[in-house]
Amino acid sequence: MGSRQVGAMKSKGFHGSTTRTGIASAIGASLLMGSSIVLAAGGFSQYAASPNEFAVGNYLNSLSSSGNIPASISPSINAILNGSPAHLNTALDQLSPGVYQYLPDIALQEQTFFDQNVLQMLHEAYFNPYGASNGGGSSLASAGIGMNKGGSAAPAGGGLMSGWMQYAKGVSIYSYYNYNSGDFGYAPSAAHYSASSAFVGVNYRLSKPIIVGASISYSDPQATLDQFQSSAKLQDLGFQGYGSYYKHGFFLAGVFDYSILDADIYRNINFDGSLTSARGDTGGSVYNLGLETGYDFKALKNRLVYGPLAGIYYTHVNVQGTSETSSPFGLSVSKQRVESLRSEIGGHIAYHMPVLSWLNVVPSFNAFYSHEYLNGSRGINAGFVGTGSHAFTVVTNGPIRDTALMGFSLTAQVGKHVGVFTDYEAQFAGGPHTFAQSVTAGLEWSF
């Protein structure tokens, strides 16, 4: 989720008045002097088409002037000046560590969908549109109304993540599968990721208005990072705790999530005709806290439940630095620290339909306007492995501040103890490559 736009380049002077004769002069001088690198005015950065290309070009200028370009890559670096401006741009892009910006972005996108699902689950756990059933358990209310041993209604609840929570003894165990994917509209080309996740959790009702729960999750995002088919393979192990309060239509819920990240980045480099893939082995952590509140109205004999919702969510992502291997163009890349604070304002609507004495179905819809407050551009420091303190900084693209988040779910209560559910969520903004989606399906057993 979240397309980024690089600012106007010409206004920053990245396209100077230097002409192609600068490169031609460098080529001629290089031919006269053998393998040494002779820089024209502007050197490697003279045709830079973006701030990051300009930063990499200036870094190469500095290395070449000081004689610190590693011997293993000197011929390939020298070949950059013998090419066209387009060839120079391609080389500068491939030598940039900019693809590392996607690790926090993927973590933030996955967190957005998780927050949406778990808080919606807690909210819908309190729906009780029909009151007590007269059938001794043979006619369940469609919001998951079950029968306790005394014959009175005991609401079970449900939601986008866990289905229905039937809590005759206050406990339900659920498991679900989630698939989510997203596009990031970065320049010079968009990246794409997809992830499969598995969750297992337990919910417990402490009292009529209070529910608490915990879950564990595993996710394996895979990503294509740029036009050179650089890629990332990630693993995410998460631990979550959450709770909620509901009374007289008022709803309040919170969730805390801690995740451990492991990631391998494969940065493809092929500007000199020999493909190599610099491998960065890194990891990190994610801390997340989300709060949501709202109020429910009921209509059509309590079958229709709807109301406003508002939430605020804070996420902190740490990504460790790494020294790349497997390529002579390997970089030492700095760590990243990202903070995100976003708000969501919207609402939900659900309709409860008893189909059979043992089957109840509930379709629901939610929609939110989301705004990002803290997350923005950040610097990633890097330099060729073995070159010491000669480093440069590339600046990541900032997120789109305003997005829409919408979802539809379908939940079924089968008998007293089994709930099944499916859910689709999407987040998008204006423009191309600004879309992410999540599909969830699962099963719950209550007792």
C-alpha cells in the first residue's frame, strides 16, 4: 500500500547544463590512460535522473578521486563512463540500496490488515440482535446466540478474523489463513509483494462486557522490488494480545502485536553484462498498538446493526543493517527505524439472517478513511563493502498520506460450536500502483 512520488528532479539541479561531450571526453581520456578512471565535469552524477542516482554518482566520484574503488569492480565501474546516459542511469539505480526501503513498508501494510481484522472481530463478538431463544438451542440467533445450561441466550459473537465466539464456558479456539498482496508505486518502477499467513488464537470472556484474547502468527512475504527483478524473501513470527469492552452500544477495543522479522534481499546487478545478485541477510522487529472505538445502532428487529467507528494505530519497525555477499558490488547498508501513526474514521453495517435452525449467516461491510501522520522519507546509508567510511545516503520515498480502506465479510454459525468465515479487505489511493488487498478464511470451535 502507499505509492510514493519522487519530487521534481530538475528543480534540484540533477539535470545540469553538461552535455554528452562530457562523457565523450571521459571516454577519450580513459582510452589514452588505460584502465584508470578519468572524470568529466560532473563525472558519474552528471546525467543522474533522480536524487538517489545523484547520491550514488557523487559517491563514485569520491571513490574514484581518492583511488578507493575496489580493484574487483574497477573495470565495471570504468565501463559506466563508456556508455550512454541511459546506461549510466541504469548502473546508478542498480548500485543503490533503495530496494531496502520495502522491508518496513511490507511490515506496515501487513499490520494494517491485521489491526482491521482483529478489532472488527472483537466488535462483532457483542452482537445480540434477537434476545433469548425459545427453542432450547434449536433456534440460534444469527449473531451467534447460543444457549447456556440455564436455557437463556449466551451471545457468541464473530468477526472478520475469528468467525463467531460461542462462549458457554467463555472460551473459543480459532485458526485462519490469510493471503495479502500489494503494489508500491515507487520510481523508477513499482514493487509488488504477496504473503501467506497462518494464525492460531484463543478468546476468553472475563465478564459480559469484557473479552480478552491472544494469538500467534506466521507469515512469509515474497517481493519483487524493482525493474531489475531484485527480490526479497521474508519471514514474520508474531505474538498478539487484545481485549475489548462493550456496553449499551458503546465499543472500545485494543490490540498489541510484537513480531520478529527475518529477511533476505537479492539485489540484481547487470549493468556490465555479467549478472550478479548481492545478498543481504537482515532482520528486525515490529511493535504495534491499535485502539478503536464506536457506537452501534440497531434496526429491523435488531437484525441490522450499524454505526460509526474511529481508531488510532501506532507501529514501530526496526530493520537491522547488513553487509551484502555473493557479488563484488556488495554494499554495507545501514539499519532503518520507521514510526507510523495513522487514524481511521468510518463505520460498519451487518445484517443477521437465520437460514435454518442450525445455520445463521451474516454479511457485513466496513469502510474507512485512513490518514498517516508520522511515516515519511528516511535516509539509508550505504557504501561498498571494504571501502571504510566512504558512504552515501539515498532518501526513500514518503507514503501517500490519505487512503481508503474497505472490506466485506461473510460469516456462518453452524450449530452451537462451529463457525466458518471469509473476508476480503482492500486499501487504495488515487493513481496507479497504489493498491493492497487481503483475503481471509478460517474456522472456530467454541466450548
